[in-house]
Amino acid sequence: MTAHPPHTPPFRDPHLPFAKRIDDLLSRLTLDEKTGFLHQFAPAVERLGIAAFRTGQEALHGVAWMGPATVFPQAVGLGATWNTDLVRRIGEAVSKEVRAMRARDDRVGLNIWAPTVNLLRHPLWGRNEEGYSEDPKLTSAIATAYTRGLRGDHPTYWRTAPVLKHWLAHNNETDRATSSSSVRPRVLHEYDLRAFRETVEAGAVAGVMPAYNLVNGRPNHVSPYLREHLRAWTDEELLVCSDAGAPSNLVDHEHYFDTHEEATAASLRAGVDSFTDHGTDSSQMVGRIRKAYEQGLLTEADIDTAVRRQLSVRFRLGEFDPHYDPHADVKDFDTPAHRALAQEAAEQAIVLLRNDGVLPLAPGTRLAVVGLLADECKRDWYSGTFIHRSTPLEGLYERFGAERVEFAEGVDRVRLKTSSGTFLHVLASEDGEDEVRGAQGALDPALLAGRTDLPPLTTDATGTEFALIDWDEGVLTLRAPDGRYLSVAEDGYLRASADQPGGWVVQETFRLEPHANGHLLRHIGTGRHVTVAADGVKVADENAETFELIIAERGEDAVTRVTSEADVVLVVAGNDPHINGRETEDRASLRLPAHQERLLRAARAANPRTVLALVSAYPYAVDTSDLAAVLWTAHGGQAAGTALARVLAGDVSPAGRLPQTWYENDADLPGLLDYDVIGSRQTYLYFEGTPLFPFGHGLSYTSFSYGDLTSRVTDGTLQVSFAITNTGDVTADEVAQLYTRAVDTALPRPRRELVAHRRVTLTPGAREELSFEVPLRAFEFWDVTQGRSRLEPGPYELLAGASSEDIRLRTTVLLDGEPGAPRPVLQRGLEGADFDEQSGVEIVDRTRTAGDAVTAAEGRTGELVYRDCDFGDGLAEVTMTVSGEGAVELSLDGGAVLAAVQVEESDSGPYDYTTLGAGIVAEGVHDVHLRLRGPLRLAHVGFSG
């Protein structure tokens, strides 16, 4: 045994295993002290020399919210690089900046709430920018790389402790705190869980954050999947941190529990270890936990389990071993290496979608640059504050020379005339300093207030000319000549004060509402109209001013003026990450905003050599048929403009690849809340239409040939190799993609599915052989008849190529597996959610703690099909476990109804099940069809001979 001096308790002994040290520390903490640890802001325990600790430092693509830091491309842009080595290096840089920033500001935390591994199933999701891909394999590969970089390479001590967001099946902002994602078992295991599982199994994850939504009728914060799946994937202690305010949502919005004590206890028992609620005030959550304990809803052992998981993270971060922590003295912040890495990432994220030969631009090209994002470098909600920034226009000036670049932003230039004949006017400010939102850092930037140090708007005889941008859906911004946006502060006055639109509630957006012979100007953030008062212009509930919009110049006229004489026109279009598609707000459509469509049409009409560069957090549906070239990049961080200019000039050959399908129009999309990617044929895995641009697509300035595809199976792994040759005259990267497809299958399987990829750099004429090891597990599917994964024996096609649709090589391999068999329904019956096909059905919670049931969607009749049910030599009765009221009808092979049960209206609750029986005669193997009518829940169907 290790001897301890009296003043050195075992938990301070760095030579002991962490588990023993945590045991010792837990034994020394009082119940009240342990309870205090369960809030996001855990207090210090001074008698033991334990410091305060907080969970949750945002760092999705650089350190966020805490002031200046290196800003890398948005997460979806990192996904577009398809480069795991690059993303690992970015994770390293971010974690080093976290450590360096913490050394001078202890508000900066080491528990990183990133990356986001929600799959980009639906391109209208407002938070599309936060995910990596619609594909689970690519998502897990990029997420694993980022977490490994965040964690660091030391075998014992972690540089930072990453937490994956947001568990689980979370792709809608609409009603996100109350909506339920209906996720059938195959989608759960083959799609939604996979990205989390493969990332956790890689060993660099400290925990997860449950999402606000419900899955199959049960809130994620009380999900049994945390225990059944997440904690089964690793021997490490994982810290589960609630999302902000989600513990209270269980009662206040979801009404899933009657009291906060019940809700808190249920969350803790389900596996939530740290509660993020009520900001820095821990008293309410700690009070709920204490009351839950006093009411017998929790035991001290329950509390100990959660505290142990938090302490496990803190020990790994070196908190208790400052002299042994190899990361304690990290000072890397805004280094030349980090700046170069930000530029490399921005360059690698650019995707060339279309090119008729106009790119790269020839030397000496006279360029017209137009568009609302041409001179912008946008932040998003999870960005840090720029130390350096480069807009596309600045990058092009630097690369081509300002004398060869003409610019027109394309805003509508307007004045706002009041009913009295005066105009809105921005007073000159002599004292107001330039100020960037969030530059000082904030634990919660939602609490940042607008500026009140600048004079409010007033009116005069001539007024100020504003730049009006229509972001679509009636949302517009107004910018003063000095570059500041009109904004409303807490005092209600209108000022030209914001460097960009932003904030949790954006205070820089307005609507023009037709009224009488003019317009009312409604401020969206407050919902109030603009009014003119003696002490300035402000928003109020009454006396709304009627404005006449005086247009000095249309944006398209400015575009036409600068484009007609240019050799090439570059239109830079896209989104503002704080408007119409962001956290709390989904997009309404794939279309490009009408204002930007006008500019694009004007540019194309004036000059056929028009190139479109889309800078956006998500895909668009754009007619590209008459454009000379099209590129896409996510908001590329601090080096975005330099990167785009270098790609346009040919200094870098573009090699980004689309991480999600670009659809041609809104009609190709399922409903936002339809999570059945199999049944509704979503993503490249199942989509049967023709996309605008397919998953994995991206062009180059050179060409590549593929050859010599070989494969063999050894020791549970498929060994695959093929060669790539650069057949052009430009050094460039190629992203080689390997897909598979089950050839003979009775069940719907993916049209093709990514199993491996690699990004490689090849000089002209160079050839490289790529080898991949694909575990046979990658070919499995979730067999609902057996409740587990199964490898179906038979032929599988291997497809190697440059995108999911640009397949260059193919071969077929025969894999051994486990043959399927009819469902043994006489022995096991049918679980309601284990269907093969459905229509008009939602999966709901069987009980509050475990299990699934099915019900008809509101206003619809539910249809369920269970294939290949074996009734053996015959059966005489069917039983159905149901709750609620309504009817279930059973038929075989789509024929006449053979049995039905009816549940009458009663006072029982949704979890009060009863088992009803009906006679039926059948034998052999049949498809069982069930029809659900009314708000009835079906949990199980049994059969007996």
C-alpha cells in the first residue's frame, strides 16, 4: 500500500488509480457538497481545497463566446473537407487556445460542448451549420478526428474534455422542446445511433448532451438509451450534461412530469449527471435534487454515481495533479501556425459544383464582384470574435489588385420618409467607439445587451440613406453609411449601433408592413412598431409611424452598372447565420432569397461569364444551368476571403466535397418532422430522385483516373484497395470514396452507403494505391425480427469513385452471414414498433421509463406491415396489448380483416394497458397487416395456437 502523510489524502496522490482517488474523495464529501456538484456551476469545497468547476465551454469551430480567438470554418464546412487529419489538427489548435485563454480568464472552461454529431438529415434544419454530414460514417470520422484533437495524445491527462451534442434524433428547431421524433428501430440503430457510437468507441469522448426534443414520445433527458446504448459502448465514465433549461422543460413545456422533483430524479436516474438550468444560479436545481432525495425519489447512491462521473472528467483534466498536467502551461494562442491552419481549412472546405472552364481565372482577368456577402465575413452563434478577418472582396483585392476588381454590393439604397415629410436620420457620433458584439466574452451571450452609448435616430429634412437587404420571408436589415446596422437596445430606442446582426434574439431585423399609403416598420425582436417621438426614434406599442420608402437605387441597377464591362462576374450570395435559419428557427425553403435571385439574374443578363459563389450554412436549390461556374463554401471563418480568392485564381485546386445532398426543389423534401429516412427515402442513402448535386460531389482543376480494384475477406474484415492517378497537369487533392450496396435483399437497404474515404494529394502523373479495411459490421442491418444486428449473406457491390453518383470502379463480393428466417411470432409475438413498413404511424413511449408503442398519427389511420410471420401449424387467437381508445384491425397479406379489437373510452391513462383477444385461424408464413384507428396505443401483439 502507498503510505500517505497525514496532510496528503489519497485523492491527492497522483500514483493511485483515478478510481481509488475518486472513491476517497466521494467518502469525504458531505451529501450537500455532492448535491452542489450536480449543477453546471459546481461550487468550490474550500475545506478540501477543491476549486469551483463548470461544465460547458462552446468550441464548435474555435473557442466561442469568450472573446477573440482563432475562428475556423463552420462545422458543415469542416465536414466538406472530408479530411480527418486536418480536423484533428484543428481540434488540437482549439484545445490549446482553450488552455491558453483559461490561463488568463478562469471563466473559460475545459469541458468542451462540441462537436455536434446530429446527422444533417433535412437541409431546412436551422442548425445545419453545426453538423458535419447527412451520413453517419462521415460524421463519425470527422467527429472522432475533432475529439481526438481536443483530447490530446497524453495517455492519462486530457487537454480538454469533449461532449457530443445533441443526443438524439434532433433535426428541427420548430417546437424543438416539445416535438417527438418518431424513430423506428432500424433508423435508430442504422442511422441515428451510429454517429454517436463510432465516435464514442474511438475513445476520445468525455460525455454527451441530450437534446431538447423527445424520441418516440419520451424526452431525451430521461431516455433509457443513455444506459442501454451509450454507456455500453465504453468502459470510460461518461459525463452527461443537460442542455440549457431542459430540466425545467420536462415540467414547464413537455408536461411529462407533474413536479420538478419527479423530473429531476428521473433525469438523474436515467443518466443525466450535470444540470444546466437557471444560468449561474444553482440554488433552484440543487433545491429540487434535495427535495427529491427527501421525498425518496433519489438515493445517495444515485447522487454518488453522477458525482463520480463528473469527478472522473475533472481528474482526467489534471485538476488534482497540477504538477503532472502536461497541458498546464500551454500558451498557443493566435499563433502563425493557427492562422495558417485556419486558411488551410477554409481552402479545403470550398466545393466546386460546376465549371465550364472559366475557372481558374486567367491572369489579368478584369473582375466584377457583386452580392450581399461579397464584402462580409460572417460570425455565427457559436463563433468566437475575429482577431483577423478576410472578406471575399478583400481577398480578391489582395490577390488580383484593386485596380482589376470592380464592386457593387447590390443592396437597395433607401430613405424612410415619415408622414410629416421628414426622414429618418442617423446622428453623427463623436464619442462612440467601434465595438464588436461579444468582444469581452460572456458565459451566456444571450444576456448581452445592445449599446446605449450612441445617440438614437432622429428625423430631419434630408435624412440618411440606408442599405436595405431583404433576407426573404419579409425579414430585412437596414445599415447606415458608416456600416452599423439599425438595432434596438433595452431602452427601446433605435440606433445605428451593431457591427452585424446577432444575438439570441436578433435586434437588427425588421418587417415593412403595408399600411394606408405607406408602410409600418415592425421591429421583429420586440414585435413593436417604430414610432417617432420628440426624444428620438423608438419602438412602442402605439403611435406607429407610417413610412414612405424612397428608393435611391435598386441593387440590380448597381450590379448591372459594374458587370457589363468585366471579363468575369463573381456573384457572392448566401445567408446571414443569424437570420432565417439558425438555432431556434428552421428555414422555410431551399430557394435563394428573392433579393439575391434578382442580383444573380441581373449579373447573368449583363455578362454570360458569371460565376456564383454560395457562402452559406446549408444547401440551396438554385438553377445553375446558365452559369459559367458555381462554388459553395460554408462560412469559412477568419480566412474565408483569402481562401476563396486563392481557389478562384488557381493557387489551390478545389477539393471540398458535399457532405449532404443538394436537392433540386422543396418538393423533393420530406416533412421536417419525418425522421423515417428509410420509409420516406431520405438522404443519398435512400433518395430515388435526381439531386441538384449528389452527396460527395465536388470538381477539381485536374482529372483523376481510378483502377486496379481488389478485395478479399480476412478475419472479419474486408480488405479493399484501388489506385488513383492524377491524369491532369495540376497538383490537387482527390477524395476517394468507397461505397457498398446489398445486391439481393428483400428489405429496403441503402442505394449505396459510404464505408470509407480518403483525401490524398497527387502531383501531375502521380499514382497512389489506397487500401481500406472495412469491418464486416459495416454491412450489417438491424433485424427487427431478432432485435439485433445481422449480416445478411449474399452478394454486395463495392463502388469506388469521386462521389456517390460518380462511380469509377465496381466489383461484387460474396459475404458469409446469418440467413434470415420468418418471424417466430408464436414464441415472441410482435412488438408494435418492430414493423417493416408503416404509414400514418408514430412511435410513442410504452411507459415513462422504457419501451415503445405505436399509435396512429393525429387525424390519420395508421397502417403497419410485419413481413414473413410464421404461424407454424396454425393459431387460434390473437391478443393485443393496448391503451387509450380506438380499434385495431388485423389482416393477412393485405386481405380481408380477420380479427379486430375495440377499446372503449375510459378514464385510464396512456400507460394503463390492457390485453384484449380475438379469434383467428391461420397457418404458415404470412405478412401481418394492422390498421390503427383512434388515439389508441399498441404495445404488443401475441399469437397462440
